[in-house]
Amino acid sequence: MNSEAANQRTQAAPDPKPDKARRLSRRVIPGFGLSMGITITWLTLMVLIPLAAVFIRTSGMGWEEFWRAVTSRQVVASYKVTFGVSLLAAMTNAVFGFIVAWILTRYRFPMRKLVDALVDLPFALPTAVAGLALTALYAETGWLGQLFYPLGIETAYSRTGIFIALTFIGLPFVVRTVQPVLEDFDREVEEAAASLGAGRLRTFVSVVLPALVPALLTGFALAFARAVGEYGSVIFISGNMPMRTEITPLVIVKHLENYNYPHATAVACVMLVASFAMLLVVNLLQRWSESIGQARG
Amino acid sequence: MRASGSETQAPPAAGFHADHADLPSTEVWIDRLRHHHSGHADLPRRHGRRAVLALAGSAALALAACGGSDGDGRTLLNVSYDPTRELYAEFNAAFIEHWREQTGETISIEMSHGGSGRQARAVIDGIGADVVTLALAADVEAVQQAGLISSADWQQRLPANSAPYQSTLAFLVRKGNPKNIRDWGDLVREGVDVITPNPKTSGVARWNFLAGYGWALEEFGGDEQQATDFIRRLYQNVPVLDTAARGASTTFTERRIGDVLINWENELLLALKGGGDDYEIVVPSLSILAEPTVALVDANVDRRGTRDVAEAYLEFLYSDLGQDLAGKHFYRPSNPEFLAKYADQYPDLRLFTIDEVFGGWTRATERFFADGALFDQIYLE
């Protein structure tokens, strides 16, 4: 009886500023409490506790030792390689991933389904297999390496090799985030823009692109985060030379191989914080671009 | 007009974040749901495909997990390093037979192979190994220090320093030895590319490093400065630092990078036996006696009730059959009788031990492989 009355009241006179609890109770599918509980438990078990363990492992060492562990020249050189090349690879993926998504949603061509399925391959392939295959292709004796080496481009055992591997594993993230947005995009809007006199470039830059920016940023952030953490495929193609082509995850592995858990987790901490900061910045950018899009209305 | 476009299109941004700022009414919700479904006609299918992949993956895992346990008795887990696959595949079958004859129990034996240091860490972190058979005593020592092996002098519990089989290092060069590589001294010549893995991550790479350093010490009359300089020049000739021995072999044979590969003698002999017409083995004048060590993991065998069978397993490595199998797989049997039997397959070279030249693993690790030690310094210049 009570709830019916409450229901009637909300329907009759919707409060201009309804309080939170009531708004939640109006969901079609009930069970906010239960699903929120599951969410928090799951995230705690699967994400928060393992990550907290990283920090706890480090807490045993003093601040000075921590600082020494994370700022030694070799480690700093590896940050530059890991974050620099990951950034480049993610940006490249943002451009080419967008084009792939565009082709897949805007055109119907033979084997489209096959191409669509191919995009997921880097997700499914074990990274070691990817690393081996890419190294075989891009080494000086490989099919593709033969073409590049005469031009002075070392496509394996170099930063270029790392870039190739990171681009490979990051591609699906951009395609799969941009694709659904493109699919939902009303063509009529483009037609309207055209009928109002906008050229093709103008339509793309002012109408299509702003709608895609949030999804592109998400894809970029995911590709970047994946690249920063990638180990399996990179170690095959990078050559792993300290100071030049050594990635930070390998530095962590090297510490572990020497049973140096504190130093390994210290470097892991830095990566964690840096990745989190990057994701936060991208998230803020995304919010900002959305609000710009809405403000224009 | 154009703004309305961006407004309606922005929200479904791939579903990676839910926007709590505007909770829609029921009608809008249902409408959105309907819209969502019509808009993503092939989304469910795509998810379906991933689900199938995931299922296939877990099914494969489940199958792999069941693979080892076909006996009706207890199960032993032997955690070993990379190149022992073939040896233990044959040895385990022989031991299962031996144990059945002795006791009537049909046990099964599971193997785990990988880089020696990583394997030791897996044992420390809780993989329930009954026995470890690793590439170097330092890795077993780490297991001991973690409290899993009860006695500090574990290496004296079994004959021959707990190394039932031994090995050493040799060079693999391309057919005809085009760079004319004869000994360690040739590895630092200009234009010679040397393939050896990273000693920070690979067991054999540590032996390689120590063997080269030991040779230089002898060559320069014990002058450590010159030996250090030699090892520095050697690593300046290394174009790729793989993380493990098998990776280095691939780099040398498949990628065709480098003029000389330093690797386990048993691996090289095995490679040549497998029809390696493109390569030759070169034996340096002096090398290190590598003692891959085995040990019982006391904490695990007591918990699992496998002490008797695990002890018998390790002792069987020293039996005639065990020694013969070691020789057959190109290891050097510790029993002189079987070493003599297989003598013609081992090149004749002088060997020194790590204890003689470097005072054992602990000191060698501190001096060369620890954080900021000699190996790190090579790359900081």
C-alpha cells in the first residue's frame, strides 16, 4: 500500500529535485543493492587486493632505497622506452584503428566479416606467438625485414621492433571502441550537414569527429595501457639491450630472477601509478570533450 | 544541427563508463534498450565468438591439467629447467616402472620446465614441487633460504655435490667456421657477433659469463682488471640479449643472427644430432664445470606424504640406469664408469669449478649479477 502511494505521488508530481534513494528505486530492473555488493566484492578480490599487495611488498623498504630502486639509470632508461614507444604505438593505433573501424561500418565489401574477425586476432593470440611471428617476419632475414633493412631501418631488435609489437597488440582496442559508435551514428546528420552547405572535410571535422572523440580516447587509453604492460611479445623482438631496448616489465622480471622482490615491486609501483595517472588524464579529456560536444547544442 | 548530432551520438561511447549524472526515466530506458539492440545487430554474435574462444581456452587448460595423472597412486612433481625435457621424459618412464616393481604402486610424475630462476621462484611462491632439478645450485639455494629445504648443507645429502649429471659449455658456429673462432679470445674480436642470453634472467647465461671470465683470469695471469675488460668487450659484441637459452638458440639458428652461440654442451650435441648440417661445434681450451643440482623439497614432501618416493626418485638418478640415460642425453654422468662409456661424445677440454675460481655461487652473484654489479656496469658506460 505504502509503495503504491509513493508511486502515485511520484507519477503525479515529479519532484524537481528528487533525492537519490527514490531515483534509484525507479529502475526497471531491481537489485541495485545486490549488484553493487557483487561489484564491490569482485573488484576488491580481483583488482584492489592484488594491487594493494604490490604496495605492501614495497612498504618494507625505506624511502631512500625505494627511490634508489626506481631511479637507477637503467630503470629510467626503460621507462623512456616503455612509455615513449607505447605512446607512439597507441597514437598510431588511434589513426589506423579509426580507419579500420570506418571501413568496417561504412562499407559493405566481400570478406568484410572475415576482416572484422581478423581484428580480434591480437586479443586471442598468445603474446609469445605474436612475438615469435613478428620477429620471424621483421628480422633481417624475414619476409618484411628484407625490405626494410636495405633502407637502413632495423625492424627487429630495435625500438622500431618494440613499436611494431605494441601496435599489433593494441589495434583491436581502438577498432572495437570506435566501431559501435560509428554504427550508431545517424547518417542523416551528415546528410543534413551536407544539405546545409558543409563540404566533406567540414562535415567530417565538425560533425563526425566530435562524436567519435570520446570513443577514440577510450580506445587510445586502452591500447596505451595494454602496451605499457606488454611483456610476452616484446621480449622476442626487442633485443632486450639494457639502456636501449629494455622495457620496464623486463626490468621487473630481472629483479625477480635475482629474488629481489622489493625492487621488483618498487618498479611495479611506479608503473602502476604512472599508468593510473595516464588513464585519469585520458578520462578527464574524455569528459571534457563530451561536455564540449554537449555545450555546442 | 551539427551539435544535435554530437549530442545524440556521444552517450553510447562503447559502454566503458556509465554516466550516473542523468538517470533516465523508464520510457527512455526501454527506448534506449530497444535502440541499443537494433543498433548493434552483430554485437551479441561478436560476444558469442569471444565466449566460444574463452571456453575453448579453458577446456584446453582443463585437459592439460588432467594430462599427467593417469596412475592410481601418488603423484610426484619435478620442477626442472629448460633443456632437461627429453632426459626426464625417458627417465620418468623408467622410474615409474622401477617403483612399480619395487612396491606395486603405480605413481605418476608431472614435469614443469622453464628458466631455472623462474622455476625456483615458482617453488618459493608455492608450486608444490616434491623435487627440484635446476640449472644451478644458486637457485636451489634460494629455495632452501625460503625455508622449504630443511638443511643448509643440502648439497651434501646426495653424492657428487647433488649433481647426478654435469655439463659444460661450448660454442656453436656456422658451417665452415667463417669467422675462425677457436677459443674465448676470438669472441672479443671486432666484427664477431656473440649470442648469449641475459645472465640476469638465464641460468646458462651465468655459466657463460663465468666461463669467459674464468678463461680471461687464466689468460691474463689472474689480473682482474684485464678479465673485467675482456668480459666488457665480449658483451659489447652481443647484439641481442635473449631472456632464456632456448630463445638464444632460436635467434642464432632461425633468425640467423650472430657468428657464435654459447650454450650447454648437451643442447649443442642434441642440436647437431638432429641433423644440424649448417653448424659446427667449437670447443674452447678451458670452460666451467656446470653442475645442475637436484634436491628434495622437504616442506612439500612432508605435507604431501611423498618423502619415500621422492627420495627414491633422486637416488635413482645415480643408479646405473639413471647415469646411462644422462649420458644418452648428452649430459656428463657423475659416475666415472658411465662418463668413460660416453667419453667419445664429449670433447676433451679442461674444466674448472665455480668454487675453485669464484668461491661459490653466493659470492659470484654478488660480484657479477646483483643490482649494480659488474654486469649492470657494462651497460652504463
